[in-house]
Amino acid sequence: MDVPTMKKALTPPSIAAPFGAYSHGIDAGPGGRIIVTSGQLGLAPDGTCPEGVKAQSEQCFANIDAILTEAGAGRSDVIRISAFVTRREDFATYMAVRDAWLAQVAVKPASTLIIVTGFTRAEFLVEVEVTAVAPV
């Protein structure tokens, strides 16, 4: 028997409101399976890496969609996104891709974006990992 997860956004009025399409915290409720992805880079199935943070971010989220689908989950099950970009000027571009990916999700996940000095290969500009809680 499936036990639904009951996600609830945690946005206390005693702190500043989120400045983007995310929640400060998520209460995933009882009865879920935890799905954790490794950091996904902008690598296409054929091993190529597109140029630019927009295309790489889109590929990261496409890879995450594939992992979630394999687990029987979807975007609405995501409770946390952690992302890493190599350049401060790519912050807005990454966020626009993330926000488009979450456009149909009612309860936005918690989200962190960190600027890092680099990844394992110089052409990688962004890496994204998610945690999801899906129904049992």
C-alpha cells in the first residue's frame, strides 16, 4: 500500500522570505523513500558536454529527471537541491534554469547554490544534486 508523503514548506515569518523559487525548509512528512542523487554534471548520454552554463544546467536537470524516473519519482518529490557553479556571473542563468525545471512544482524544495573554483574537468561549469522523498 502506498503511503503518500505530505510535503510542507517551512518558511517562518521570523526570518526573511526566500529571494527565489525555493523554500527555506521542507517537512517531508512520514511514509517516504529517500532518493539521493550524486552531483550531475552537464554530460549528455554520449559523453559530450555542451558549452555554456545554461545548456549544462539543462543537461544536469535532464540527468536528474532520468534518475528520478528510474526511482519511480518526479520533480514534485524533490525536497532539496544543492548546486555548484564556477562563476558568480552564472548565478542568474543557473537559477532561471532551476526555476523553469520547478515551474510546475507546488511546494518548492530547499535550495543551496555555492560558487566553487572548479570541477574535475575545466569545461564543467555547473553541478547539481538533489534529495527526494517519494511515496513508499
